[in-house]
Amino acid sequence: VVSGYGLVSTRFLTDPAGELFTIFTSMFMHGGLAHLGGNMLFLYIFGDNVEDALGHGRYIGFYLLSGIAAAAAQILTGVGSPVPMVGASGAISGVLGAYVVLYPRAPILVVNPIPFLWLFFGLFLSFPAWIVIGMWFIGNLLPAMSSLGLQESGGVAFFAHIGGFVAA
């Protein structure tokens, strides 16, 4: 199923008309429950506010356009890749980009990763959205840049994340 409905750069570039549907089918497939759960968590935290700002119809269009931009970025940076890309992460990255534009100072609660500091700051920390999303972006940009020119063997589609985010 993944190889048939996931977006494969080499197949798409060989037959764009015949593989166009995989841009959309790949957005609704995931590599496992953790992948699905992570995407749903980000969509839960950021998606409803962006949808409220855009309205239902425009939000769906925006989401799909972000997913298309994500697919384009991944295809253009991995033209020789035979690895299928699946997941909604690129489209959700567009939602993060919209959120940081619309609500840059909104407080985002994150889990304090250092148990010792729970004594002083508690289990959760609050940061403005621009810091949380900015750190997420840097956490995708650095491995994406280091992967340029390497033969891909699978894993995270960092350029899809960047493409969706920048498109927003």
C-alpha cells in the first residue's frame, strides 16, 4: 500500500500525470501509530486556531496547498529517491507556519525535559509560539541541510516539513 500510494520522487518525475494522485494519498497515510500520533498532536495544538482564523473552507484549501508545497519541496530535493514519502507532516508544517504568523506571542505549554528542574519550574514550561515553532523549524532545517547530496535510505522527509512551513 505504501509503495503504491506513497509519493515516490522518481516515479512522479517519470510520469507526473499518472502519479499526481499520490501527492494527495500520501498526505493521509502514515508510517505507524507514533507518526500518526505526533501529527495529530501538532494538529490538535495548532490546527483549530488556524481553522478559526481562516474558516473551514479556506482552511481545507490552505492545508492541501501546504501539502502540495511540501511534496514539491521533497521531490525537488530528492529527485533520485525511490523511497515513498507518506504522512501529513508537510501540510501540518504549513499549519505551524500560519500559527506563528497569526499568533506569535501565544503561550505554548511544553513538557520540562529535565526531571531535576521539575522541583523549580514544574512539569510544564510556557514559551511564546515563535520560540517553540522557531526551535521546531531549526530542528528540521539543520538535518535537512546536512542531508543534501546524500543518497536517501528513508526516514524523515525534512524538506517536506520545510516546504510546507515556508509555503504558509
